[in-house]
Amino acid sequence: MATKHNKTGTCPAASVPASSSPEVPWQIWVTVVLLGLEGVGNLLSIPREPAAAIWLAAKCLFIVGLIRGWRWVFILFLVVAGLHVLAFSTQAPFLAFLNLVILLLVGSALRFFFPRDHRRRPEFEAISPAPGLFDRSLDA
């Protein structure tokens, strides 16, 4: 599909696809790198522990879903990371701390997954009357 350009050579805003998402926040990229490093460890441990293949698949899902901005993956990731923080808190405090950092990083990118819809008016906002509708001036 060809895009029409204006005389200045820049694309008009209307030519940008409606489905384009905003840039991925840095918190998600840090999380993706950490998940990728953990995934390499899972990949290397598959011959010893076949269950590591499930965790590798989950990490791949989390990486793709977080980069693509899938809301259900965001929520699932927060739940799984929260469970990891609780599960490792007594057995391996350092791993629990790393999971907590990842949880906070992803949680701080909430606006990427749930952007504000500026087209809708909030329900709690009062409708103001049109100017002059109830205005009774004293000069009459």
C-alpha cells in the first residue's frame, strides 16, 4: 500500500496505521533481557530436567506478550511473578528479591498495557451547563 506524502516530505498523521502501539517502555526491555538470560539457563537444563522446557516456553510467551503489549500476558506475568516472590521468600531470598524487582519493573509499565482512553469522559465528571444558559445578569 502506498503512502501519500505532503510537500515537506513527512508522512501525515493519518497514514500511520491505527493499530500501531506506542513504544515499548524501558522497564519491559530490562525485564525481557532478564527473562532471556533465565531462558538460556532453562534451555541448558532441559536434558537434566525436562520440566525446564515448560518454563522456557512460558518465558518465550512472556517475552513476546510483554513486547507486543498483550494485557492478558501482563496480568498473567504479574500473578506468576508474585507467586515466585512468595514461593522463594524463605528458600532463596535473593531469587525472591530478583523476582520482586522484575515484578515492580513490569508493574510500573501499567500505562503501556492499559492506556487512558481520552475519547471517553469519566463517569464522575459533572456535565457543566452551556455558558449563559442559567446566567441571569442584573443589567436587564
